[in-house]
Amino acid sequence: MIQTAEQLYQAIEQMGRMQRILESYRNEILGRNPRNFAMLAEGPLDQIRQLQGQIDEYITRIEATGSPATN
């Protein structure tokens, strides 16, 4: 769960890393073996979905409370 602006920044950075991994898989694997690409892409895609959910929850809390931290 994201509770601070710093954790939000880290989650966004992690999403970027996962997107770069997917791009790498697409460039290196998709053309040669789509099945392997689909299997390898599952992990980064799941991580992106999880991070996006955490970011959405954090933003919703900020909107509800007007405060970025939940200490």
C-alpha cells in the first residue's frame, strides 16, 4: 500500500521499469515466438496492474482526505 508521496514516486518508477521490460520482450521475442512472449509478459503485466491499483487507491485517499499521507 502506498502511503507517502515518496512511495508513489517509487511505484511510478517501478511501472516504468516494467514497461521497459515489456518493450524489450516485444523487440526481442515477440517476432520469433509469440507464445513465449505472452508467457514472459504475464509477470510484468501483473506487476503493472498491481502498482496501478495501489496508485489508484492512494489517489482516492488523497481526494477523500485532502492529505497525501495517512500516518
